[in-house]
Amino acid sequence: MTDLAFTPETRMLVDGELVDADSGKTFDNINPANEEVLGQVADASAVEMQRAIAGARRAFDTGDWATNKALRKRCLEQLHEALVTEAEALREELIAEVGSPRTVTYMAQLDGPLADALLYPARMIDEFPWDRDMGQSQMFGMTSERRVWKEPLGVVGAITPWNYPFEVTINKVGQILATGNTMVLKPAPDTPWNATRLGRLVAEKTDIPPGVFNVVTSSDHLVGEELTLSPDVDMISFTGSTVTGKRIMEKGAATLKRVFLELGGKSAQIVLDDADFPSVVPMASIVCMHAGQGCAMQTRLLLPRSRYDEGVELITAGMAHFPYGDPQDPANMMGPLISEKQRDRVLGYIAKGQEEGATLVVGGGRPEHLPKGWWVEPTLFTDVDNSMTIAREEIFGPVLTVIPYDDDEDAVRIANDSGYGLSGSVNSGSHERAINVARRIRTGSFSVNGGVWYGADMPYGGYKTSGIGRQNGIEGFEQHLETKIVAWLAS
């Protein structure tokens, strides 16, 4: 085991109690940068999951969490303060178990969501129109007062990924709890400690009642499926692969569960022919940040044929010099893949790209100077046709494909020629021209000339197979609520 700069929480939070697995079983938490065992965490079975679901159900049905807005706001603010207090320990934890570069923790991996993921929904508790006056109606000779009430759904099962685990988790927690729901969190087994830390803070530093928030860790993905199957769970909030998202929809159909699915992407960066190529094109190498393990990564770079060679030269230099290595080194923007399985998956896609005729320009293998850990070199393919596998399937690794296009119409066509619709961008010397392209791209988020849309007040999600629903913003807040219409006779 490795000496750690933080103290991990190895227990789960189940119905208000910090507990080990009933069986006493644990599983290893592995550092993906060097393959060393960091430590262990409780390995739950369906028994603990069912107990967590029952606790969440009881807390919703018999407690006042669903109706006590002041309590909810106070508890979210308490949790925020507790996380701020332990932010540096959490930073070290994310670097160790996620393999996240230290630099990335100052962005979306930690500091970004820590700033507002809990405080924004806490403010929304006061600002949201829970009771909407619809005025009077006349019918059958009677005058009625009419209202629309917004009420919490019930129990939400949250299933979170390993790539940005704290960011995804805390954005779910904020909106699920602020809207008056109770929840059971099943984190990815690759990155469990940030979730168990959250459970400890809820138990020790907040007034959140027992059962309102639960954390169940398990090496068995089917333990998480108990949430999808249980009739006591009203909604599944899932972030992860499209394949798993489809399975959740299928399994949840028996109980007509509401689902929020934030799934995969194959986003395109469109560089128009009037863009400032030297400043824009090399930045496409940012696809390698955190080893490309981000669903919104713009993994297809679309360059005009009229400036294709110039663009390829610029992006080749950018990819060849992208800083990667030890995640603890602030100079590095790229760390390892999360697991051996994921590394081999990425290498398989690289081999497929070569088989299908794309030109491998940079990288393509395992770096010789990093023999330990699950590493893949920053990899660049040119001469890619949008029908190739590497242009159509989500690789989730540090791999960029460069695709030529003829004109604006062709660029829009290629960008939209995807089963996904999560994100993307356009760069142009003309704001009006860029906006015209942005309006025609079928994605849930889009950047124009470097604009940044990220924030707890922005409803993030995708079109097509990139998902259903939105996380954050008013739209995300409201998807955790039921709508009740009521009327009474006017006095």
C-alpha cells in the first residue's frame, strides 16, 4: 500500500450509519498512474443496497425532508462548508484514485463544482416558483382558484462514473437534495473514496436526517442495478456510457422510472477558413487533458480543405508537445487511463483506425518512459473519413481525429452526422458566421469562439444518444420534481 497524504473513508453511509459490508468484504482502490494499491473500501452486496433504498424510502415518506425547505437549505450550506474545509485532502484523493492531473483539479475536477454545485441549488430553494397562481376559472357556474404545485419525486438512485467523479456526484447531490428528494449514491468502483468521504461529511458535519443520503460502494455493477429494478426508487440519475444508459432505461421500464441520462459524445470542433489558425488549431490538443476521459471532449477536428495542410501541421505540433506524465506534477495536463481495461480499449481503437486507413501522425502506443500505470500516448489521426470507427464511436482516450470538409454546409453536415449530440464548438473570424453554424449543430452544449458554458446554473445534457434530461440549471432542478395541479372554490 501507498503512504497517503490524506485519510480515506473506507465505510459506506447506509440509513444514517457509517458501516462496513455485512460480509466484511472489501475491494482494492488502485492508483492508475502506478498500479499500486492505495487501500480498500467496503464491498457491498444487494443486502446493503436494499437497506439503503429502504432507508431513503422511509426518510422520504415519514420525515419532513420533502417539505422543510429551510432544513434543506441549511444542510446544503453545511455540506458545502465541510467540503471546503477538506478540499485539499479531497484534491490529493482525486489525484491518487482518479489519476487526475493536479492542474485539472483546479478546474472541473474539483474547484469548479465545489464553488457552486451545492450553493446554486440551495439558493434555488428560495427562488424557485414552487406554487404558481394560474388565476380563476369559470366552469359549471362555479369560480375556482387554480394552482400549480411543484413537489419532490421521492427516492432517486444516483449512479456516477469514474472520470470526473466528484464533479458529477456533487452536481447530482445538490439538485436531488435541494428539491426535497432522498437518494442512494452508487459510485464507480474505480473511484470510491471521494463518495465515501462525502458520506462521512454528511453524517458528521450536517443535519441531514438519517436515510436522506446514502452511499453504497461495491465492486459488483449489478449491485447498482438494484436501484434500477427496485419499485421503491422513483428516478435514476445516471452519468456514463450510452450502452449502460440504454440498459437502465430497459430495466427501469418495468416500474416506469423517470430517468436522467448524461451519456457519451463524439463532439466536433469546427474551424472555419477565416479563423486565426495559429491560435485556435493547436488548442484542439486539449482533447488529451485528463487522458481524454471526458464525455464532452471534442474528439473530431474539422478543418477546411483550403487550409487543411496548414491546420494539420499546427495540430501535429500541439499533440506532439502535449504535457503528460506524473499527475502530481503541476506541469502535466494528462495522466493515465483509469484502468488496464480502459487502456486496452483505447489501444484497440487506435489499431482499428490504422486498419481502416487513417494516417497515424502522433503517438499511438504506450509510452516507454512510463512502464507502470495505464498510459497511452497523445494520439493524432489525419485523413480521417467520418464513416470510420474512430470518427463514430466514443474512444474515451487521448485520441484526436482530423477530418477535412469543403464548406460551411459540409462542416455542419459532418458534425451532425453522428449518433451522439453532446457538445462541440466553432471558431471563426466572424461572430455572425459562427453563430449561424452554432444554431445548426444538434448538440446540447456548444462553444462559439472559445466561450465557456460551464456552471451549476447551466442545464447540461445531450441530444440523440447523448442522453435524456439536463443536469443543473432550472431545467435540471425541475426534472427532479413532480407537477400537481390543484383547485378550490373561490370564497
